[in-house]
Amino acid sequence: MNVGLQYPYVSQLSDRNSNEFRQLAFTLIQVLEVIYRNLYGSRFKFIIVIAFSPMKKRAVNNTEAEVQLVFNENSTIPIPTGEEVVTVLKNIADNNNTFAVTFDANAITLLNEPYSVGVRFRTNGTFVNDFSKINSDLFRNRTIMIKNGLNPYFIADFPTTFNILTMSNYSNGTDRSLRAANDSILNFMDLAFARSGGNPNITQIAQTIIRAAKNDSLPFKIYLTDIIVNGTVFSSSDVSSKISVLMACFMVAVSLLFTRFS
């Protein structure tokens, strides 16, 4: 995010090797780490100061810092959204700015955050209320189990863009219309992907989950007829048919290209 600072900008701040850059970066990192570690605990890892620049569209000669916040990819508790992170700092700037640097609330903006894809899937198991309490041992242990089970598949299928898998909630999934799932749990998952890879393909995400579900090594069973990715319902047959159509289109395109250049 961009962080506006009530601190006079000097040209030396554009040089990462200058004393001015190092001193201001050190102070800013200390302040931001206190703020976010106190709020998010082990979910928060560290701050990176990317650059300082003169504040844009402001009459005063203040400084703007571009910073990156890194959160713990192994956290069992959902990480905050970019907007939440920005709001935290704006509230401090408006109400309780007693730190070594003074923030400008009007110049704190979100620059970028990973694409977030919401997924809901049904698994076997009996739901208990503690599954829906993010600070409970049952929530934590179940989240670790699911992350350990699914992470390797997303890392393999999205090696350059997959960032983090977090579980946001669990609920009772018992549905008497599903004869194979008299006792089941609905699992709500958020997947984060780097923006450098563009908008994630939700069919490919569903395909990854189905591939994992068909592997007997998972310590839980995923029901293949009830997978929802970003609001779209998928089943094993749906994904297979969509992939077949895409392959057919590709083969037609190759055939036309071959004919053209023959």
C-alpha cells in the first residue's frame, strides 16, 4: 500500500543506499510492525519498504512510502483483507497517532493485493459448533489438516501464482438428499493468487480440487458433486466436459492453422 507521511521529502529518499532512506525506512518498519503485530499476532510476518517518493497531488512537500505487508502463509486463522489493513492505519492516523512517524490519513491507499477466490466444498464428518470458532482447537486442527492435504495440489498446478490457502469457516453440511453424505461438513476456503498471473481460471481451480479428491491419500473425503468456486457450482463431470470442449476447440484451431500453412 501507499502510506502518506507528514515528513518533508528530500531527494536522497529516492536512493535506497542513502542514510536518509535507511533511517526513515527503519523507523517506519518499527512503527508498522508494532501496529500490525499487536493486532494480528502470528498472522503478520514483516514489512518491506519498497520506495519513498514526493507525495502526489498535495500542496505540502511531504513523503509517500510504498510498503508491502507480508502475512503468514501457514496461519490457521484467516488473514485480513487489503482494505482492512488500510482501514487500520487510517483509523490510527485519525484518532491515535502517537508514534515516531505521523501518518496522513488522506494518503493511505491500497495499491495491490492477490486475487482472492472463494471456494466451498463438502466433506465427510460430523459437524460440531467449535468448528465455527476460529480460536478453537477444533477449528485450528481441522484447518491444518485441510491445508496440509490441499496445499501440495495447488502448488503443483499453480507453481508461479498460488500464494496462500486459508479456511474462513465451517458449517453443518448435513443434507438428507445426498444419500452418501448423511453427516457432512461444509468447508469455506479462500485461495489467494498473485496478480502477475492474471485472473485465476475457476475451472482449473475446481479441477485441482477434484484431482485431490480422487486421491486416496487425503485424510478426508471431498464430495465431487458439491464444489462451488467463486459462486459457480462444479462437479467432476462438469469439469471433464468443459475441459473436453476446450480441447476440441484447440484441436480445431490447430487443424485450421495447419490447413492454412499447408
